[in-house]
Amino acid sequence: MDRPFKRVKKAAWLGGVCAGLAYAVGAPTWLIRTLWLLLFLGAGIGGLIYLILWLVVPRWPHEPLDYDTVTA
């Protein structure tokens, strides 16, 4: 992870956690959201982890300049 993990509000469906995680690891946002959904449906713990990250992880003050090129 060469980029910091912060929530990205512009691409957020809920709190921007998945979009921020996708940006931090350089993965497509749809892939992170799909994995998160599987974690939520499979183990049931995904919702709790998401809520905790939503409360703890800071938000980018503005969208990173290279966000669209990294998560596309």
C-alpha cells in the first residue's frame, strides 16, 4: 500500500470505505465491494468491520488527483 488508506467520498456508496481501500491497494472499486459483500454475507462480520472503519478512518479532504486512473 503505497497510498494512505482514507475514505473517498466522491465514489462512495455508503461511507467511502471500499473506495478508499481500493485506492490504497490499487484495485478496482467493484472488486473490493464484491469481496466486502461476500464477507458480509458469508461470515456476517463485514457489516461490523465496515461500520468501525467508517467511524475510524479519516476522509480525504478532496479526491486524490489520480483516483480515477488507479481504481479504473
